Amino acid sequence: VGVITGNRKTWIFDVGSSESTLEEIQQIEREKAIVSSHFHPDHMGNLSKIDCPEIYVGANTLRYSGKGTVIDSDLYIEDGLSLHLFPIPCCHAKGSLGLEVNEKYAFIGDATAPTTKAGKIVYNAQLLFDEIRIIESLRATYVFQSHRMDTIYEKEQVVEYLKEIYARRQPNNPYILCEDDIYA
């Protein structure tokens, strides 16, 4: 969960699923806007319990949440800070969103996580290629990733790591085996 204070609103990236997180979000007295990275319960489980008219989601997340404005291309918002909402390809969860703040930080949820296929931990090579391209294009210096040992990394570290995985691809195989991924 990321909490960003703008001039008019408090921007919340993912709302988690725990009762303690819900209580903290509900205690925010300012007008809120929520950006949901993807549809998994640990990222949006509290969404139905929060009264917020301004929610941004990917199309797949809308199927699960039943509410929100679908973001399918870059959206720029000024609120005393420069906010950039962007779709990001993801092996782990179709239709993910990211949030770049003041061209310094980017919240990307689980976008860098692999998926499983036939019991193996893998990345879809095309999605990974597209994801690398999008992360490289961000102006942010730092990237917040969910479920990692450290939450924040320099963008260049993330790109380098993903490129190392992409370099393992095999001809005529759409998936890249990655048993040593830190999500494994």
C-alpha cells in the first residue's frame, strides 16, 4: 500500500486486505483517490469496504471489483504533484496498473512477478519484453515493488534484473523458466 499526499487528495496505491490496513485508510480524513494495481485480493481486498468515488483500475480488475475507471493508456494528473497512471504488462496478473509520482517514484505492484505454468515458475517472454520497455521509459529513479525483500529499488536495478531473465529465453518457446526468481 502506498499513500501519497497531493494538494487536493490523498492518493492510495493498492488497499490491501488486512483489517489494520483498512482502519488506517479509513482514518484518512481528506478526499481519497485509489489506484488498484491488479485484481488479487491482497492488493484490492479492502476495496469494497472503502467509500471512495475516484478509483482507477485495469479492465481485468474491473471484472473483479465491479467499480472504478478503467485506465488503458497513460493518464497524467496534476495535484500539487505530477501523477502518471499507466498500464503495465504483467505475467503475474493481467491488466496491471502502475503509478509514477513526480518522476521520482513508480509504484508497480506485482508487475515484475512471474507466473506458474505446468507447475514451473515462468515469465511470458513477450510480456516481459513489453514490461522492460515500459519500465525503462519511466522517468522515475526508484521503483516500489510488492512482495520483495526490499520494497524500493533503483529503476536501473529492476531493468537490469528483468533483462537478465529475458536473456534466458529459448527460441520457439514463449516462456522463460525462472526457478531462481526471488518470488520462487
